Amino acid sequence: MNVFRGSTQFSAGPACALTIGNFDGVHRGHRALLKQLKAGAQERGLVSCVMTFEPHPKEFFSPEQAPPRILNLRDKLCAFADIGIDRVVVEHFNNAFARLSPEEFVSEIIVKQLNAKWILIGDDFCYGAKRAGNFASLKAAGKKYGFEVSNIHTVLEDGERISSSALRDALANGDMGQVSKLLGRPYGISGHVIHGQQLGRTLGFPTLNLAVANHLHHRKPATTGIFTAQVIGLSDKPLPAVASLGVRPTVEDEGRVLLETHIFDYKQEVYGKLITVELLEKIRDEAKYPDLDTLTKAIATDAMHARNYFQKKAYA
């Protein structure tokens, strides 16, 4: 899969089958659209292409009110690659881009730069300044410029629409079973293992630390708490673990969000390695403890809970 930072990078590229959106979470609804895009591109002899945005438009217009990211950009791109998308354009969302009228967006971006011959969109797609463009106007533009436009209907789960908003609600509620249903897979966060304070090692529970929410657009994680987890990327099989995602209220007050993961019976040094931590079950919310002894006892209880989870799973 080729990734381009902006559509201008391949102005003379091959004709493509295109879809456009934020695709936060790359949930089952997104995947249905992307798989249809891939199949339709192959049928038409086109390159499959996804245009997405960085930052998210809501983060650009009102960063403090923007919803939390479900996936970081790396994980979103990996999800696209897993589906077999050929090209991804990560368009920098800025004032100039936000001011493009629907007509300019079509003529300058879709036609001249992306060379789209077939566009597949969701049923709630809008485009251009003030979201003034919609399916009907895009269909009309297609007749003018010579590209085909199709739409895919909403994918439902138990009669309800699968959406990024529904996914965020499930994450906020710690309902990881529902999260897995909406995603079609466990919820995972990837990153490079960084050096921490090594407090976990002192307490008898060494952790692998990933930085989450390092800058403005990622201040708010989609979920927080203590989780039964598994780690991908260090072995040929997932490694069972217990993880803490949040601001560590007992030992830190800077508001820095970290994902700290203790892998059971694992002692190798892995600083700098890229791993994915999948959160399988929420055990409890974060809590502030009066001292490190109380914190250690809480971690031991959480670890036992997670070990029991995997033991029951092994005998299920």
C-alpha cells in the first residue's frame, strides 16, 4: 500500500476508485465500504484509493470539543492495508482545504489530482466548505466530469447503525465486548515501547509503556481504566497481560496519558520495539491510592483477575 501526504503528490497517477472519509476506528461499517471499493476497483481495472484527513476536521475547527480519536494514524493505515487498499491519501486539513467549495473540491481534488473514475461513499457523505456538497451534487458532478458515483447503505448491529459515535460510546462505557462486535476485532493501540519511571519494576510488575495523547489532537483517549489485555508483536502468539490506560493519578499529576502493560512471566527488554496492545476486557476505572503499598495490592488483584480471564478462556 502506498501512502501519500496530500493529493498533489500523484497528480498524474493512474485512474482510481475512490472513497473519502475520516474512517476513525475502521469499524465493520467502514470495512464493508472498503471491501466493496476494493472489489469494485478490481472489476473496473482501477487502483483503489482512500482519502482521509489529518487532523480530523472536528479537531481543526474546535479542538477542545472534538471527540477522542479511536485509532491513531498508524493503526488506521494498518487497517487499510489489511483490507488490501492500494493507495491512501492523508490530506492535510487546513484553512485552504476547508474553504474549497464543493465544485472546487470536485474539479481540483477528485478530477485533476486524484483522477477518480468511480467514487463509492457512505449514505451520510458531505463535502466542500460548510459540508454543502452531498450525494446528489456529487452524482451531478460525475455526469459533468465523467466519473461514476455509488453509495453503500448503513451497516447495522442489532438493528442499530454501526458508527464511530456508537464505537466511542462503547469505549467510554468500557464495554469491550460491544467494541469488538462493532470493530469485528479486539480494540488495539500500537506504538513504540518507551522508557518510563520504572516504578512498575520496583513494585514487582514491570511494564511496557506506550505514549498515548502526546499532543493537542490526541489529548483524550477513547477509553481509560485497567484492562485484561494481550500484546501483539513480540511473539508468534499474543502474550497475555494486564494494562492500565490513563493518567496514573497515584504517581503523576501532569495529565500525560500512558498505556502501561505488564506481560505475565515475561522478562525481555523491548525498548523501541513496535507493539500492539489489545484491550479485551475492562476490569475497573483508574483510581488514586493513598500510598504505593495500596497501589501494589490493587495491581496484584488486577493481575489475578486478568490471569483468571485467560485461564477460563484456555479451558472454554
